[in-house]
Amino acid sequence: MTTAAIVHRVAVVEDEPAIRRGVVDALRLTGYEVLEAGDGLAGIVAGVQPGVDLVLLDLLLPKRDGLEVLAEIRRACPERPVIILTARGTEEDRVRGLKLGADDYVVKPFSARELLARVEAVLRRTVSRPVPIYAAMLGRGRIDLNRREILWDETDRVELSETESAVLQFLLQHRNRAVSREELLMRVWGIQATGLETRTIDMHIVRLRAKLRDPQGHPTPEAIVTVRNCGYMAGPEIRIEAESHA
């Protein structure tokens, strides 16, 4: 059974009529329900509609830029998957889109076969997308991912960088498994890791572990565990606060 057999609903936000028609036709022929939008303002409306399972979003749009549309969709529907359709092939644009929360991107020109494969892959990955986590406890410390800080008491406050906070949140969202360095590079940095040799992940983990140690020297549970030949995972003694999921 293909993913389309589940009858997913896709919003297509594309201002070029010929491209939009080709994408819409390919999706409908495969069994998807489709909403269409030809500019950024209409794209926001379509992208946040109830029941939409995926948004295909062009970057170069009239009225509102595609990255602005993406930001609005993320604000209203944080868990809704988005694939960027773009003629902008630069690494900077791809990274910006991924950092804003896009799940994948397809560079124009693309074939219907490639697009449908990306759609199915993203839908498979996001069927059980983890909910955001905003706070957790570690020993006597409280991790506040909204404020990007660790509070040990009234006087000990340790700041987390945006990247450190994103790494920790991703590990907590996937706390039941090891997360590879390649997956972290893709999901946090927006970098394809194929053939890439980098110590970026390891250096960030070292700094993050140091910040997750009690500054007063009290015993602290292991916050980030190294899983040999696999990657990293959140330590079992980090307690996620119930209200994080609200």
C-alpha cells in the first residue's frame, strides 16, 4: 500500500500556474486530496487549514515570501510537515528553510516521480512526529528550553545557545533511541552529512555536557549518553515536565 492510499491532504503553494497544475495533477492522480494557493497570503491560509497533512511550498511568492509563509505555518501548526519547492539552489537558502522547520526541499526543475517520492518519505517520517518539549528536570536543575537556560537555584543560571537548545530538544524528543551524528547534522544544522567529516556534533555535545553539570558540584545524572557506533541519546534520568507537551 502506498502512502497516498491513506488519502492524505496536501496544500500546494506555488505561484507559477503551469508548475502548480503539474504538481496538483500528479498528486491527485496518485490519490492525494489537494488544496491550491497561488501567492504567499493564500498560502498561509491553505497551509494552516485543519486536516492538511503536508505543505508543498515555493520560496519565490508574491505578497508574502515563502520563508515568511513557512514561519507562519510553523507558528500555527508546529508539527505540520513542509517540503520547500525552490529554484534557489544555494546552500544558504536550503539551510535557512531547514532551520525554520522545513522537512525537506526539492530544487526546480524536478520530476513528478522525484516529488512524489519525497512526499511519501516525509509523510512516513512524520506520521508520529514527536511533540515539542519545553522543560525538563536533571538532578536539582531545571532545563528551560523556551528561555534556553538551566536553572540550578536562584543564583546559578547557565545559558544555552540556540544550537545547544535545539540539540538537546531533539535528543529529548527521541529519547528512546540513539540519534546519529548524521541525523543531528541534518535536522539541527540543515546539512547533508553524506561524505562529510566533521567534529561539530562532538564539540557541541562536549560543551552541552559541561553546562548540564551542577555548578555547585552536587552529583548530576548523566545527561547525554554516548552509544558506541550509533550516536547519542538523552540520559534516562532526565525527567520531562508534563506541561512541556501542552
